[in-house]
Amino acid sequence: MAIQIKNLSYVYSPGTPFSHLALDDVSLEVPDGEFFGIIGHTGSGKSTLVQHFNALILPQKGDVMIFGQSVNNHRTDPEVRREIKEKKRSKKQLKQDKINLKALRRQVGMVFQYPEYQLFAETVFDDVAFGLKNFGEEDKSPEALERQVREALELVGLDFDEVRNRSPFELSGGQKRRAAIAGVIVTKPKVLILDEPTAGLDPRGKKEILALIHELKRTCSPTVIMICHDMNEIAEHCTRVAVLEKSKVRFVLPPEELFLRGDLIEELGLELPAPCRIARALNKRGFDLPENLFDAASLSRALGEALRRPPC
Ligand SMILES: Nc1ncnc2c1ncn2[C@@H]1O[C@H](COP(=O)(O)OP(=O)(O)OP(=O)(O)O)[C@@H](O)[C@H]1O
Ligand SMILES: [Mg+2]
């Protein structure tokens, strides 16, 4: 199991007048190899949830396991908690706890919303290499570094020799996003989390980034978790989808079951994929089309068949 969340709750600014319950008793599992989608109205807790998946936020209540290892052993284990409280945990043990957390984090790469805003180095090479240095790469030789940066840039479809010495800020929008993704996958995370990876891109850019994500799933990170507001993208790409509403997970379903519950999706303030909406509208006018069609080709096929059927 790649990620397991059990009874996770999280409050921002606890104990202050600004306190806000962002996650409320959330439990879910993401097995290895899945393309897992997360949807929900703005403010429902999606980004807070995924930041727990790589221990960027540590659980206040509940547990987060990454490949079977709890991120907060040293916090939730009552014995260890007592030791920390009574200052009985040695410096070495505390350091070890931190190292373990780093090793866990390395397995889960996080691509934030608009990742290009986080580019900062003077050259594309340095930007991508930062990820490796940050994780204390074992082999620090310049050759090893160059090999890994080259590989990451090529995986995201950028030409290493062309971009290595360029400022990341000179790149085009699409190239910047690719360079930022290279900085995450350079450590070869087993799980890749993307928070709205297609936000702000034109239709062609969106298509290209989604194709890239599939390629990365195949070649680098076998488990992908994607937050997305575009239901067409969710329907086309995800194997299962978690729906968040007001800090809770309402349900986790494969898209073909999820989008059959059109009334519920609309009640949650979410939009159905366009072909589902068209099928529903036609059914209200007397057609009998399946309502879990995700692409234009399936819809036109179903419509063709319906029109050929003799009227009852
Ligand atoms: N640093 C913070 N301090 C206080 N409240 C926060 C903080 N970050 C998020 N929140 C609040 O927690 C709730 C959940 O936020 P989160 O960013 O997880 O939502 P989201 O589902 O990702 O929303 P969006 O779709 O807009 O990105 C929101 O009400 C938000 O205002
Ligand atoms: Mg968010």
C-alpha cells in the first residue's frame, strides 16, 4: 500500500480565534500503481490532505502511513511521546527520527499548484539539482549529479544541453512547469502527487502535461495522486476518485460509478464531465443514453445507436 490514512484530523491555528478544522476524521488508502484523483469544492481540504501524504504536515490526530511506515511513530507511539515529553529521548534518537522522516519524504514527490513559481536558482541545472542536494544524495560526485539531472530533464521532455545553463525564468510557461516537475522527480519518488497540475494552461498545454504525467507514471513514479478541478480530466485519467466535502471524504469511487451519481455531484457544487452532462440533458428529453460516458467518441457512438433504434 503506497499511502494509508487513518482517522486523520487537522486544525489550522488551533486554540486561536482563527482555528479552522481543515480535515475531519479522514480515512483512505491508495494502493501502489493507482492513478488516484482528489476532487472537491474550493476549501474542502484537498491540499491539506495531500501535504500529509509526504509528511510536509505531520498529523495532529490520526495516522499517516507511507509504504506501511507511520510518519509519526515518534509522535503517536505513547511510549515515545512520553520520552519526548520527559526529555528522555537522546539527541541521537531525535536525529534518527528526523532522518527516517526524510527517507519517507523522498519516496513521495510533491508538485505544488503553479510549481513554476517555486523556481529560484540561476540555472535550470541548479534548480533541478537542488532536489537531490536537499535529500542528501549519497553519491555527490559531479558526474552522478549531472547524470541524474540529465535524466530528469529528459524524462519531462526538455533538452538537457539546451536548457541546463539557461535561467529558469527565461523558459516558456510550459517549459517552466516541466523544469519544476523535473526538480521533483529527480529523486525518483515512488509516488507522485500533483496539486492541480493543469491549472492555468491552455487546452494544448493541459493535454501535453497530462500525457507527461502518464509517461512519468510508466517510467518513474508508478503511483500518481492528482488533485484536479476538471472533471473531464478526472474521468479520463483516474482509476479511483476521492470526493472531499467540508473537510471530510464523502466517498471514494471509480469515475464510471462516481459520475453516474450526477445529482450528488451537482449538489456538491461540482461539474460533471461534458459528455455526461449532454447525455443527462438528452435523457431528460426522452433519450435512453448511458450517463457515464466520458469522451466525445463514446457519446457520439451511443447517440448514433440510440438514433438507429426504432422508436418504441
Ligand atoms: N495556512 C492556513 N492557515 C489557516 N487556514 C488555512 C491554511 N491553509 C488552508 N487553510 C484553510 O483550510 C481549509 C482547507 O484548505 P485547503 O487549501 O486544504 O483547501 P483546498 O480544497 O485545497 O482548496 P482549493 O481548491 O481552493 O485549493 C480552507 O478553508 C482554508 O482557508
Ligand atoms: Mg488546494
